[in-house]
Amino acid sequence: MHQAHPPTPCYLCPICAAPLLNSSAKSYACENNHNFDLAKEGYLNLLPVQFKHSAEPGDNKPMMQARREFLEAGFYEPMAKAVAMMINASQPKHLLDLGCGEGYYSRAIAAHCSNTMMLHGVDIAKFAVAAAAKKQANGRFIVASSNRLPYADQYFDFVLRVFAPSNDDELRRVLKPSGLLLTVTPGPRHLWQLKEFIYADVNEHALDSVVPEGFERIDTQRISYKIAPNPQQRIALLQMTPFAWRANENVQQAIKDVTELKIEIDFILTLMVKAAV
């Protein structure tokens, strides 16, 4: 099943920035004859080779596997539901899941939100986007960089960013006037017990997340609870964090060897509106 396509072009050619249109059921082209085919899974690769900084940018397959196993065990489900509820309250028509990975949050949104919303996902990791598109045929997924989003100006009325890097200028460009941005960032106590294995002194994250330039904060929600993952799940969780590279084999073994480890989960959900210019 291929994706439904809205009448207004949402994609821009990543090479020349002209609008990309359906040239056939399975491909897109711009007026300058740059062509992009839909992959068999139903996604578009809009990351030209000249914009890649490595052969396969983004998370590698073992990291993706670790994240998939951890997320599908349901440990982040309370946060995913809270995100979906905040999105549903504003009834967006076009939503972008920025740094969508394998589409875990996209699927949570689809499960809890109005089915009239067109959901888009973008990530730089091709394997992840292929998995997302395969699992959610009614979403529209692309491979692209968040620094060069190949979407039309002011196309989205909602952007979701969960632990993903982004470019403030691009966020403002693709959002409509008064469009909403929802970010999920680590709260002060997030993964505290995991960090205690790695750092001599563990510092709290700031309570308030950074508001990108050109946005105004309108709502904040903090979600905190504890989880008790098994040894393999603890390592999977560790692999999802930016501090994983500091955990040598001895540290990882120590994390595995603890009989029981309750880990604090602490998220800050920040809802922002694009400020009037």
C-alpha cells in the first residue's frame, strides 16, 4: 500500500529546492528533472550523496536494534501517550516527527490522535526510515537531514522533536504562522542511577528546556517515574544515550551484574508556538 498524496506539493527537491511533484505512482521529480523513486517500503530518500558526511549517516543497526527492543518493551509508553495527548489537543492537519527513527512515536500518535492528520517523519538513518515506513503505510517518511529539510515553507502546523537535533532556522521555515513545536528533553533526574555507574559526580539537567529562537513557551509538562529493566534492557537503554561512549566494558558489566536496578525516568515536554515576526 502506497502513501496517500495531498494535492499541494510538500516536498522540495534537495538539489535545486524546486517543488517535487508525483511524476508517477512510484516517483517524484522537479522541473529540473531531478528524480526520486519511492523505495519498496514506501519512503523517499531525499538525502543526495553529496550531502552525506558518511556512507550510512545516523544510528547504526546495533544501536537501532537496541532502541527498538527497549521502546517496544513499553518503558517510554507513558511519555509517548502524553505526547500524543498534547498533539491531539491542537488537532493539527500536517505533523512532522523530526528525527523519527523507526517511527515509535509516530505510531503512538496515530494510535491516539485524529485520523484526519497527515503524519510525516524524517530521519537521516535510511534503515530506520525504511522500518518506520514498513510499519506505518499511511505515514509519509523520508530520509533527509534536519539541517536541510526538503519540505515547502510553512507546510506544517505541528513539529515534534523527541531527543533529536534540529536547526532553529529550518524549524521556523517549515512551520506555519502560529505553528506549534513540542520538544521532549531530559528532566533533572533522567537516568540518574545509570549515570551513577559512569560519573563520579552526577549533575542534574536543567528543569527548563531551551526555547529555540523565534518561539514562545506556552505549556510545560514533567513526566517522572521509575523502571526496572532487565540486564539486557539496561544496556539497550545505555546505548540510546549520549553518554554511552563513556561506559567501558567494566562499567557495562557492572550495570548488567546488579541484581535489581530501578532507574528514574524524567522527561520535560515543552510546547511552544512560533512567534509572530
